[in-house]
Amino acid sequence: MASETSSSPPLRFPTWQRAYSAVLTEADTRALFKLVEIAEAAILTRRASLEGDPNHHSEREAIDDAIAILREVKKKRLRFP
């Protein structure tokens, strides 16, 4: 049986992408709510740790994209206003 690392491409930013990826693959709406909370916390914590650091441009862009997608998940799948 293949492990997750051999069947999936490596994550570029694993400190928050694992939680974010869990949101994207969750089918159960009840579980999705909690996963969105976890992913948002991980992403916002990482974004805060990057403040004042002039590097990490690609990660900042990936974070912005992830936040936008989480907003859509909340609106469309979780029926947030």
C-alpha cells in the first residue's frame, strides 16, 4: 500500500497546507465546519508569523488564494452569508 507521501505531491507549505487540504477533500458537511476552523487558524497563524519578513512571496500568495477558497467553501458548502 502506498503512503500518502508517495501518492501525493509534497506540500510546499506543510505548516498550514495539511489542514487546508483536509477541507478540500472532506465530503461530510458536519466535519467540514470544524476543518475550516482548523485550517483558518493554521493559515492566519502562519500569515501573522510572516509579517515583517520581506521573503516568502510565493507563500503569501498561496495563503491569499487559500483564504479566498475557504471563503467560497464557507459560502457555498456551509451556507455562510
